[in-house]
Amino acid sequence: MEVLNILAILLAIAVLIVGIYIIIRGIRSNNDELDNSKSNQKHGLPILARHERQLHHDHQGEDEDALSSMAAAISSAPAMVMDEPVAPATVTTSTQTDSEQMDIGESDDVATTETTFDGLSVPSQQINKSFEQQSPVLDRHLDEQQSFDESTNPLQDYTETFTIVITPQFGASISGRQVLDIARNYGLKHGSMNMFHRHEYEDGRGVRWFSMMAEDKNGPTAFDLNTLADDYFDSLILFLVIPHKQLLRGYDSMVSTAGLLAGDLNAILTDENRMRFDAESFDRLRAIFANH
């Protein structure tokens, strides 16, 4: 009995040792497989042996051959042809007078032109660009513009003028920017004949009191607002026309403005013959205009 017990114990120990060995071997086998899978990859991509790479390339070639064969089959397939060709649609534009609209069957009343581009028919309408009829609206506008120009012309129906020339001393010139400042400061509005005008009211309403133009090396000149900022002048010319609806008010305003400008520009005041004005000459002229 004792011998049997000993043998049973030895057998159990042997079975236990074999089981432990099998378990340890299985664990080692799993670790080796993980290590091999890691060693066969680089940057997340599998590392294939040379014969495996050739096999993989052959499979890709087979795929590409299949796609090429499919494309060739499609290209070689016969194109579908319709039994009856459809003519391109064209649009016809017709122009008819009131009397011609009664006869629809006449083809001469229809003017049609077609332009073809690469087989496509593109209709286009013939347009008569000539304008021979008179426009009452345009004629009325032109008449009103002509009447406005005539009414705002500072030299309309004048018999004589009174002129003051403002000339800076020592050969200094007057810039166009200075002219713009003068017009803004003294209530002058750019208007008829490209001159600046001083009216009864500073907003340009009322009777025109006097006007202003300039003088350069070529003589008297008007003001072009497109180039005025870059222009230079030798003198400024103030003038009023006679007869005048408000002669004394226009005269006083012009003489006062000329005196202020002479101070601003360090200039002298003369008439158109370059004879200098002084206070006595202005008073004498005012008395003459009062009895005009």
C-alpha cells in the first residue's frame, strides 16, 4: 500500500511538471510571435521578403491589367446612333410694322440672321442703330440748357465792364489750391464759363454781383476744375458787367473782396491797363456808378 501511494504521488508530481512546462512554452511562443510581427514592420508598414514582394507586385499588375481591359472594352463598344438626327433649334426674331402684322403669311416681313459656330446655329437679331427720329424730351432738355446758359452768361447784354486786377508783388504766383481756398472763404461758386461767381447769397442764389477769372502767361483764362489744383496763375481778375441789376452792391462787394485778397496775397490792385487803384479812385468810381 505504501508503495502504491508513493507511486501515485510521483505520478501526480510528473503530471504537474509536464503541465507547467506546456504552459511556459505556450507563453514563450506567443511572445516570439509578437516580437516577429514588430520586427517585420517599419513606420507602420510591413516588411516583406523578396519573393513575397514579387508576388504582391504580380497581384497589382493583374488588377491594372483588369482595369485596362475594361477601359479598352468600353472604348471599343459601338456608339449609340439615333435613327433620325435632330436639327438644331433656331430662334427667329421678326420685326413688323402695324400694317404688316395683318399678313402673317408673308415671309419678306421677317428679318433673320444666323451665325454658326462649330455646328451650333446661334441666331442674332439685326438691330438698326441709326437714330433719325427727333426726341421731344431731348429737344426740350437742350432748349432748357441753352436758355440756362444764356441766362447765366455773365457777359450777356453787357455794354461795358469794370475790372480789378490783383497781382502779387515780386513776381509771386497764385496756385490753384489758393484759388480754391479763396473761393471757399469769400463765397465764390464755380459756374458759367468755368469762372467763379459771387452772388447775392453765398449759396449761389440771387443776383450775380461779380465774377472772377485768372491771368497767366498766355493772358486771361478760366478755371478748369480737373487741373486747377496743379495750376499756377500770375493774377486774378475781378469784374462786373454794366448794366447791372444791383450795380452799387456788386461794386461794393467786389472792391471789398479785392482789398482783402490784396492783403492775403501781398498784391497790388490795378485796372486792366495796369494803372494802380487807391482809395480815392475807388470813391470816385463809386460816385460815378451811383449816377449811372
